Amino acid sequence: MRLDGRRQSGNIQDRRGVSGKAIGIGGGIIGVIIAAVLTFMSGGSVGDVAQSVFSAMQQGGGTQTQQAVQLDAEDQRLYDLSSKVLAGTEDVWTKVFREEGWGEYTPPQMVIYSGSIQTGCGQGTAQTGPFYCSADQTVYIDLDFFKTMQSQIGASGDFCYAYVIAHEVGHHVQNLLGTLNKAHSAMAQLPEAEANKISVCLELQADYYAGVWGHTDNEMFGSIEPGDIENAINAASKIGDDYLQKKAYGYEMPESFNHGRSEWRVNWLSKGLKTGDPTGGDTFSGSYPPK
């Protein structure tokens, strides 16, 4: 991905020297499933996997503490990449909102942290992966997640990491457009299996928005290089619920899907990348799963 000479965002905070004591969740269930995968792949039993997921999803308070964090050149490179990608999402969505008559785009904040962090949605932890908190309109990322993607599920490359960031910013776009609140309100009134279907629609739309960002960013800045799209598609294929559940448990549980099958995620990301049409990502209308 070509990022040389690109500006860095002013809406990013480096909080890697600050962490909380408690483990909790503020979103990002992909990271929870990957935590389970890692437990299983390291020789843990099914019981260990279940405990890993349970521990990662505990919600708690926790206080902020200063900790020494050892950073290397790759840590700094990933920070710079994240800042430039966030700036790219600001430029793209500002343009899209104006062109579509959606009003002025208010960009999210991004917090880079290590371990755990207190958020407007409760205590966040690296085990939950990158997540977006609508309460404080902030994307939270522990950059070690990118290293885990590469080492444990074979998903790597700068555009792959950019896709992850753009997906979370996609949730911010949903929040600004009112989609997120409407979906969460509906989910609260439904049985878990039905609520999960709405969650899948939200996640697939965020994948689509990530594709729209990639398409438009490339038009504006010529950012996509050979192999970039293939890397992003590979990542989408390896963070589907079916793929991760099979790696963790040896089988899939469709009623518990809340991000969607790999095939669906690849399909919606690809649509966004191909068309760049911000209005073409209606994953909520029609039959389920959304086509």
C-alpha cells in the first residue's frame, strides 16, 4: 500500500503507556474468537477454549495505571500506518458525506493502546481485538492484533491492516447515519439468534464501507499496489465466523454467527472495493443472509 508522503491524522492518541487492570469487552468479538483459536492451537482443551472466551468477555471497572511498554521499529511503523490510514478515512468520508448530502463528516478518534483500556463502553482489552465504541466515538486498537493476524491466521500486509481499521471506521459511519443505534435497539428486543442476524448485517455493511473507502482512497491517492486487494480478501476469508469457529472448535455454530461467514465477508468487501458506491451497501433489506 502506497502511503509515502501521506499526512497523519490529528485524531489519534498513543495510550500504550496506560492500561487498566480488569479484563473486559467493548466490542470486537473477532478478537475474542481469535483468543479462543490461540488457546486451542497451543494445545488447550475445549474447556480451556471456553474459559478463554469467558474470561475475555468479562466486563469490569478497573483503574488506569502507567506501565512501561517496550516498542520496536515495527511498532512505530504500524502506528504511523494506522495514523495515515485514519487520515485517509477522514479525507474519503468527508468527500462522500458532502457529495451524498449526508451533512458534515465528524471523524472518530483513534486510541492506540496496549493490554487494556478504559473506554466509554466499559473496559476494553486486546483480547477483543480492534473495536469501535459509539459512546465516545472512538476506535480502539492494540497494534499487536496485526502481528497476531499474521502469525496465527496468515493474514498480513499493510492494506490488510488498513481494511481492519476501515471496517471499524465503517461502524462510525453507521453511527453517524443512525444505522448503528437503530440496529442495536432492534437487537435488544429479539432472542439471541435473531439479534445475531442483525449483528451480521451490521458487520457486513462495515465490510462494504471498508471497501468503499479502499476504492475511493485509491482514486484520490493511488494507494493500492499489486497484491493489496488479494491480501484484504484473504483477511476477510479468515475472519469469518465459520472459519474461526472451525479452527477453535472443529465445527461451526451458525446460530451464534455475529460477523458472518467468510464467503459473505469477502463478497461485501469485494462489492465495496469494486463499485465505490456508498449507497450500495444495504445489507438489511431482503432475505438473510444478505446477498
